[in-house]
Amino acid sequence: MNKTPVRNRWITGPGRAALAVLLLAFVWAILYGRSDAQPPVTVHVVGPPTTVPAGQSFIVTVAIESAQNLGAFEFEYNFVPATANTTVDNIHLSSLLGSTGRTTGALRLASAPGRPGVPLFGAYSYGAASGPNGSGVLATVTMTAVSPVTSQLSLSGLKVTNVAGEEVTAVTTAGSVTVGEPLVRSIYMPLLRRNSDN
């Protein structure tokens, strides 16, 4: 009876090492994504650098860092109502999103869905040009100081996408505003003297 030798079906030697390298590369790709994946971007909330007297308006800047091919963004703006009117005076889209020639549009809601008094702001762009890269101002928020207090200014529900509509990882840092006492304005009245001869 002839016995045909059975070949070892297990990979040995150099083949096993090559397979291990391929498996490691595959696991690495799954865990860390593609090599061309976009790195995280950071969105900063920057409040006024000095104390704002109660009764005066002030500007808060929402700025992005490390943007790549920026196409759109959206955020909910959080603040302490005692610091400003219960609704933000206005949120303006800055020029960064359309700086490469893309057409832009914006969406403003006085309250985000399910969050009364928390404004929602978003902006998008379209066109053949690439989106902007680098750092710059996304939007400015105009507020009115009401009473002396220090308030944190922050974003929630932050979303950032590239021009293909792919969401990129975004982190945010909060800012703050300090509201002081209202300015006291002196009023000078003319002094009238009577003539003692009359």
C-alpha cells in the first residue's frame, strides 16, 4: 500500500513571519484608520480679555485650529443667562469658510432642539474649490452684559466636516467672560448764581 506523504498545511519559517507582519498591519489599519485620515481639529471659544461693564455689549470669537479642507461646521453655544440676555444678540459667520472661493450659507436658531435658550449655529459651503486649511475665525458672537458675574462660554454638539461631507474629529476649549459693575457717568450741571443786587 502506497502512502503518499501529506504536506504540512501550516505555514512555517519565513512564510509565517510574513503572515504575522501582514496581520499586524491589518490590525493597525483597523485600530488607527487609514494613513491619510485627517487629524483632529481644535475649536476655541475666546472671550473678551478684560472685564466688561454691565450694560455693554461684547464679542466672543469662535476660532478653529489645524483645519484641512474645511467644508462645514455646527455648534451649540452655551453661556450663563445671568451674564447676557437670555438670547444671544447675534452670531455672525466669518470669512474663513468662504476664503477659498466657495459659496457659503448659515443656519441660526435661537434655541437648539430640546435646549431652550441655547443658540444653535451652523454654516456650510459648496463649489469646485477646496476648503480652507489652517487656523482662523469661524464665527463671532455678539452678547450684552447684564449683571456682574464670571461665566464660562463653551460649545456642545460640535461637528466639523470636510468638503466631501466627512465628519472629522474635533475637540473644543472653553472661554469665559467677566462682567463688572456698570460704569458710573458723572453729569455736570451748570451752576447758576443769583445776582445779590436783585
